[in-house]
Amino acid sequence: MDTSFTTRPEIKGTFGVVASTHWIASAVGMSILERGGNAFDAAVATGFTLQIVEPHLNGPGGEVPIILWPAGAPAPTVLCGQGTVPAAATVEAYGTLGLQLVPGTGLLPAVVPGAFDAWMLLLRDHGTMDIETVLEPAIFYAEQGFPLVRRAVQAIHAVEDFFRREWPTSAAVWLPHDKRPKPDALFTTPQIGATYRRLCAEAKAASGDRVAQIDAARAAFYQGFVAEAIEGFYRRNELMDTSGRKHRGLLTGADMAGWQASYEPTLSYDYHGTRVHKTGPWGQGPVLLQVLALLKGYDLGAMDPLGDDYVHLITECTKLAMADRDAFYGDPDVVSVPLETLLSDAYNRDRRALIGNDASLDLRPGDLPGAQAALAALLERAGCEIPVGPGMGEPTFIDLPEVEGDTVHFDIIDRWGNVVSATPSGGWLQSSPVVPELGFPLSTRAQMCWLDPRLPSCLVPGKRPRTTLSPTMVERDGAAWLALGTPGGDQQDQWTGTVLLRHLHHGLNLQAAIDAPLFNTRHGPASFYPRVRAPGELLIESRFPAETLERLAARGHRLKIEGPWALGRVCAAGRSDGMLRAGATPRFMQGYAVGR
């Protein structure tokens, strides 16, 4: 693979690096480092800024999983900002409404918005700055304006008539003066700025130190005016969703008051001289670990990373791991997940024997208790409803107008050795109606819960949806070596994994590994409404050699050849040879890495 040219340099320095999916957010994160803040201060400011500048991909009412490794700590930690299913959201409640799937849009799929508490815990426990300082950039851009990227405008275009007809509170925010905004024109969201100003004011009014003020802001969000506004809006309104009917929401102030973000250990796996850290099976992160466990039996370094053998092998391993995800993963606080077996050498040796020379068109979870019942449920439920209206589910692959990406991501390392990787998402402007007193919509993450008790990711009150959000931390020689991730729903661990493998096995620097052409399978049921699957479908960028594409098709892969720079939005930051390094995708001309 020719790596003599990259779209931008791999950033190198010793002071600090920030890589994110939006250039403004990267600049904000770096500005916090320049002001003496640490990586965690910078992460909070970056996260809040991304809510403003990429509103079609995340928002104040969304969620975030974070992997953090404080300097000097023996291991990284997961900070879970994934809110839970409301108390009233039961399989029976949805059944009485005649639904077979949780809708992808509207009020019904809302869960507790988890991002705010996660950012506040990160700031309180690991940061050094106060809430006003880290919220200042987000408030500035909300009130003074930011260039609305073309893909956000495309998202608004897809739902503008629907907003006018069904969700007037969203129309008031995203169609100012009843007009669709223009790409790259200055855009403001002043009500969000006002909400954050009020949170800062209530925090400042609290007696005590920085910690007390942060806790006061948390209380204002989950027990105060924010929760009150959400409960009132969800109680008063019946609004259209993808079922084609109007429904009330189930989320209440009590649901919000009863939830907090939480810390937990990472799940990790040793691979090729590194230890790869992910979230637990309430997210899809263990999929990457399972793929690595399967790949341990092959010499990837001897393969051409642009060849059909390489693409075929990774794709078939991914299909097996994703089938296990769908059959066995769920919130481990509620269901038992056989992770020890799924990552064991014996299990993966048996699974490896299923990989042949041709593409499999079957859904093949492992032969473990509950697998056959889960498989029957998946095949019965996947794609069983026809969605009504636009804005459905996750916008990664929506057709006409094209909207790519559903999430944001960033990685930060500071001069002291603190490292953070985060994948914020949810609260997309196009999938949930705006709460007018607050200026933002809520997460629709409950759509990732099945309405079938045969599946471990079945809807249960108080349960975390089995999210796709999947930051990655890689350890080498007992220290943080690499942080990386990408938006992309079910594709996240596929794109991240390919970049990691190229970096590990083929010696590509971070930017070269990110720039190289990507691919992914959509073989299994999608995590987002209406949960369809495309057996054997392989999306692949057209920059792969023609011979590779021909051979993959001959193996039975159902190729969908995408544009040359169409797949993935990977960002990465690492430490090696006494330097900090970073890279960010050039795809969609938004992401940027900065540092010095």
C-alpha cells in the first residue's frame, strides 16, 4: 500500500493533541489545553461544543460512553453516560399500541438523556475547571452562530415538511423564518445557549466549591427545570413517529431523577502485543474484541491490506462476532452475557472453522444456550415493520437526500499523559421533537431494544439499550498507547478495527491508516429501526483495486461499491517514541486533528 501521500499530516507534538469529527470542536479542545486545562477539561468542552456544531449527529439530550485513562492510573475506566429505559416502557405497553418494534422517531423511543451527567462527572472527578469555563465555547457558538455543515442541512431537508406538519417545535428551531438553512451559512440555536446559561447560573448560585457547583448543575438538569420541562412536554403532547401514528412519550421526571452516570471497568483482550479496552456488552464494543480473538489464528501482516483475502477474512470474522452480539449482548446489570466463553480460545477456534473461501449468507451465532431462540426472534422481527415518514432511526445510510454519519467522536491526550476517548450521540435534530423550553430534542436510543423476551437486548424498564457507541483505548507496555473511534452505528467497530489492524500489522501511521480505503458489512439486523438486514452485503470504497472487487464478488459478497471517500469518520490519538500523535478522517471534510 502506497502511504507516501496522506490527505493531511499525522500530527505530532509533546504538549497535547485533539482529534475530533469537527474542526471547531478540535480547536475548542486545544484551546482548553492551552489555558492549562487537562485532557478531561478539554473533553467536556469538546463534547458540549459538538452538541452545537453537529446537531444532526448528537445533542444535549443524547448520551455518551467515555473511556478515560488518568495519568498514573493502573488501567483505563469506562464512564457510562447511556441513559436507561423509562419505568413505563414495557413490552406489554408497546404491545397494547399494536407495535412490533420500538419506533425510530418521536416520543416513544426516548430514554434518560445521559450525556450531561457523564460530562459533569468527568469534570468533577478528573477535571480542574469550573462548569462556566467548559460551557463557554458551546454557549458562544449557540448564541453567536456557527457554520451549519452541509450534511446537517441535508438532514433538515429530509424532514422539513414533516416538521412543519407534525413537529412545530422542531420547525421553530431548525427552519428559522420558515426557511431551510443554507449550507455553511451562520446558524444559531439561542435557546440551547439560554438553557446552558441557566444551568451555569444555578450552579454558581450554589454555595460551596467547584465540586458543589457541578453537583448543583447535575441536580438542575435531572431534578430541576430541565427534567420538569421534559416531563411536561412528554405528558402534554401526542406526536407522530415512524409507526404512522401519534403517541405520547413515556419518559418522566422520576426516570431522570433516579438515574446517574456511572463508572465501571473496561472489558479487554490481549492482541498482537497490545491490550484493547472496550465498554461492556451494554454496548457493541466487545464485537471488536471477538473479531480480534478470531483473527489471532491468522498472519494478517503477511496479507495485502487491499487484497480480497484480507477483506474477506475480516468481513467473515465480523459476521460471526456481530451474530453473537445480536444473540447474546445486553445490559449485564439485567441479563447474563457469556463473555468469558465468547472471548475464549476454544470458542474462537471452533468459530474460526466456520470461515470458508466464500461469503456466508447465513446468520450464525455461536452454539450456546439461548442461541436458537434468539436467532428465531431475530429472523422474525428484523424489518417486520414498514416505517412511515422521514427521519427514521439512525441517519448513517438514509437515502435522498443523502445523510451520512449518526454520531461524533473525539480523542484527546494532554502533556501529563491523561487520555480520553468518547463517542457522543443521540438527541439528533431529525429523530425527536424539540422540547421548546430547552431548545433541544432527546435521544431515541430505546429503538435499539427488541420487543421480544427471547433476546437479551429486549426492552426492560431501567435497562440500558444495547447501544452501538464504541470508543476504543489500546494499552501497550502497561500504559495508554492509542485512543480511537468513529461514528457509524453498526459500522463503528468495523471501521475502527480496520484502522487499528493497519496500524498494528502494516506499520501505517495514524493518518495513513485512516486515509486508506474502508469497507463494512451490513449482513446482520441493523440496530436501528426498522432493524432490516442485507445478507452478504459488503459496502466498499471504490479506491480498492478492481481485481480485489472482482474477486470479492466471485466469492459471493454482494458488493455495494461506494464513493472513493464514503465510509468511516475515524479519529485517533496516540503516544509513541516520546511524542503525541493524532489523525482524523478527511471524509466529509469536517474532522480535524490538532496539536503541538
